Amino acid sequence: MNELNNIAGFIESFESSHADGTFIKLTLGKKALKSSTLNNIYLRPVLIKDEKLLSVVFRHQTSDITKNMSLPEALLLIKEHLGKDFLAASLFTSKEDIQVLFNKKREARIFASKPSLTALQEFDHDKIKRRLIKTEGSIYLQKLGLTTSDGKIIPSMNDKFRQIDKYIEIVDSNLKENFPDKPFAIADMGSGKGYLTFALYDHLVNNLKMEVNITGVEMRQNLVDLCNRTARESGFDGLSFVQGTIGDYKIEKIDMLIALHACDTATDDAIFKGISADAGYIICAPCCQKQIRNEMNPENEMKPILKHGIFMERQAEMLTDGLRALILEKYGYQTKAFEFISTNHTPKNVMIVGRKSPVKPDVAKITGQIHQIKKAFGIEKHYLEELLDKNGVGSGQ
């Protein structure tokens, strides 16, 4: 790894990689002010009407805002935020990776290393593999701002469309392994604007001809109102949305629980609801795993490595989600964890799928594994485990 000279060199590297077609993506992170609602900024190349632009995602705590920018606009954006609002940046090209890190005095260190990403991104916004979601004539896709009136995907929403299409593909493959022959009840916890909720209902009812009832749970009343209105206009009689938090929402019995990008322990609240309701499927894509990060206090051979914040952060994410998968197994679920879409489209790309298994779990063995992992990393508790224990939920014995 080679140390570079200055910030100007970093920006020049970005500019030249954009010019010669080797640019893959650039991220700004490690926000300077914890009170800021803007968590990250992500840039990637796109081609719109033969014009080479940059898709810029502003990732806030509760929403994402995507804008397309020219290179000069993007350069101004980076200069405005780097070293001020954000204390870290990573540039990925097919030739090299370059990382910038600022200390508390705003002194920068810049490093170059061999490329970690070898494949360039797909530039053309029109080259989207359409499989399960039909855009033509879709009222909800238009009402939710994904498509134009003639069924074409709005360029800035291509990443969102890719996420939705892949998500539907995952649910579809799981259901086809054990296709239900009865009315199917689904709860989508933290449904947001309802992109995934609507697409799932559309696919299950109109493509698979299932009898389905889906409830989206969302704390923001304006989004609940928007989604209920859109459901009525789309003729989706079995789809409804209610206002409330994941933790407060009461579920009696459901067949599938979904929680995509519920922040921090809200994912645990959702999994707890699914286990408590004996859901046949629990599908979640976690994000913002802070609880375990604050708990970790390793006193073993990992300590010298985890003194670096970035490694501690990544380890905390893996431990949080790894323990969630083990806890699901303890409660009788067969689990899979995988990258459900490329990090080019979203950094929140780990999905955990739990499917109720007819085989009883070895509770004692799994409990021991969970205990050993927590002990190794100085973790006192995992929020999901605590929720289940406190509420006396049985563990599948």
C-alpha cells in the first residue's frame, strides 16, 4: 500500500478514472457530526441518453435521495464535503483503490492499493434485466415514482428497481420450494414507501395466482396514507398499510414476515415478531448494526486488529447478523445469509432468510455456540436474544 501526497491527487485520480472509463464507484463516509442525518454519499457512473453522468445517492437515516450529476458538479460536491462533513472517502477503479482518512485535526492520510473490484459497472440505465416485475400498465410503479406514464423506468430509480426485482426473485424461489395451498398472510415491517410491498403483492396475486393478504407497517403517517391510496387505485384489495412502530405492532399469526433495512435493533424487533407469530418465513436485510458495536470489548487475539474503527465496524456487522442467524436456528428456522444485490447498487446488501424447519433444532448446542461467540468478543447481550428471553418465547424444543 502506497501513501499519496494530498487531497488534490485523490480528486485528480477520480477525475482521470472517470475520463478513461476505469471509475467504478466512490464513497464518502465516517460523518463528522453524529447529529447529522446524512450518513453517506455514493457516486457511480451512469449513461443517460448517451451522456456520461454520475448517479449520486445521498443516504439519510430514514431515506435515500438520488441525483444525476455532471463531472464538474460531482467534483464540487466532493470538495464541499470531504474533510468537513465526512472524514473518509474510498475511490474504487479497475486500476487501483484509493482511500482518504482524516484525523480529529482534519489532517489527511491517503493510501493507494491494488484494485479490490475488477468488473466495471453496467453504465446504461436502459439495460435492466426484467424478469418478474412488469412495468407496462402498472399503476403503483407510476404512483410511487418508479416509472413514467408509458411504463419506462425513471433513470434515477434504476437501482431501486434492481433491488425490487431481485427481492421478488428471492421470495419467489423460496415459495416455489413449498408452494402454499391456502390464503397467505404477510407482514412487511417498516414498509416505507411500499416499493417492495406493492411489487410482492403484484407478483404473488397476478403472476402466481395466490390468495394473499399483506399488511405494511410504517411509522410515518404520510407514507401510510400514500400507500393505502395507491393500493386502492391499483385495485389491490388484499394490501393495506397501518401506522405504527415495529415494536408496538401486534401480530397473532402470519405466514411470512419481511423487514428490509429496518435500522439497528428494529430488525431484531421484527425477527422477534416473526418468531413469536410462528411465521413460516422470516426475511430481513439488516442495516445500521450499532447495538453489538457498542457492546463489543474483545480481550483475545482479535484485539490488536479491532483497535481500527473500520475493522471493528465490519466485525460488529458480521457478529450482529451471524448471531441473528444462529438465534433463528435455535428457534427452529433453517437459515441462509447471502448478498442479495451488488454493492454497486446498495451497501445494505446482506439478506437473511429463515424458513421454518420440520426438524427440531439442537437447542443446547446452538445456545453454547452463541455463548462462546459472545464471550470471545466481550458481548454481554444480543438484543434479539434478550427480547425472546424476556417475553418467554419457546426455542423449538
